[in-house]
Amino acid sequence: MNLYHYAAPAAFYGLAGRLIPWFAWGAALFAAAGLYISFFVAPTDFQQGEAYRIIFIHVPAAWMSMFIYMVMAFWCAIGLAFNTRLSFLMARALAPTGALFCFLALWTGALWGKPMWGAWWVWDARLTSELILLFLYVGIMALWAAIDDPKRGDRAGALLILVGAINVPIIYFSVKWWNTLHQGSSINLMQAPSMAATMLIGMLVMAIAAWLYTIAVALVRARGLVLARERHTEWVQKIIKEA
């Protein structure tokens, strides 16, 4: 399989169209399984009761908000280094979904924090850095919208994304670097997880669902961006006529 072949917009458009249904159905199936495990199979937490079940949405959303940003930074670095059009388009396609997961992480965190801490919001290091991440997502999309020239917008957005990437490790390590209210990670690659196996499985299944959903939606959005950028080319005009 020649990956360089799919760097061409026309080839990528066709490949993305074939992949979208697989990722979309996979996301739906994993989400259904994850929600069932999370809310009907996983045991009740002995300290937090039923309120803890928000973690099955909150934690995967927080993971994805950081992961998507780093993937955007990767595509921007590739785009700046090799001047590849699709790299910048992939970053643009991922940004709205990253912002969605970031907002979802903050919102579900507030719902979880109210019964646990007695407040909807505290200026905790992790919460504050996650809020900054949301501002970065919104600021990047606003910057793209404000610049009429797509190429200039791509490069300006890429620079902001790369500078803002320093915030992601701050989010991740904030509970270790500072004394925060936010609990530490329950999953660590260096040691056994500090939660029941059923809880861990439910959380990981939901994370896979979020990952598959992200890919499906990003490919849909990328196809739209490709059509907009290549609208004057012969192959796009052919697609428009056939539609």
C-alpha cells in the first residue's frame, strides 16, 4: 500500500469515504458496549457511590481532548516541514472535535466535582490548564476563520498549535507537580491500576469509542475541506455534477 499515493487530495477523498462507515459503526458498537458495562455491569464505588460513574464519560473525554491536540500538533509539524496540504487540513478537521471533548471533560468534571468537593468549579491546576486548552481550541478556530487566505491561515494556526502544545504535558503532570484537589491518575503504565477490572474495561471501551468517533468525524470534515479547497479542479467538478 503506497501511503504517498493517498497524500493526493483526490486519492485521500476516495479512501476516506470508504473508511468512514467502518469507524462510525465501530464507534457506535463500542459506545453501546461501554455504556452498558459502565452503568449496568461495573460495581458501585464504596466511597463515591453511584456518582463516580461520570468518570466513564469524563476520563475518556479528557484523554481525547489532550490526544487530539497532540495529533493536531503532529500534523502541523509535518505540514510546516514538508508543505503538505492534507496535513493542515487534518489539523483543521480535528480541532472542533477536540474542542467538543475538552468542553465535555470540563462539564462532566463540574458535575462530578459538585458532590465530591462541594463546588462546581475550583481554580485547581488541572482544571485551569484544561480550561486553557479549551481557549486554545477556540482561539485556533477563530484565527483560521479570521484569515481569508487559506495558506496563511494554515501556517498561522500551525504556529499557535505548536506553541500551545506545551500546555498538554502541564495538564497531565499537574497533579504531580502541584498540590491539587484533583485526584491522581488511576491508570499508570508503570503499575497496576487502582480500580476494579470491570471499571477499567468500561473506561477503556469508552475511550476506544471516542477514538473511533474522532476518526470518523475528522474524515467527514476533512472530505468537506478537500472539496472546498479543490473546488476548481476537474475531479471535484465531476463529483459535483454527479451529485
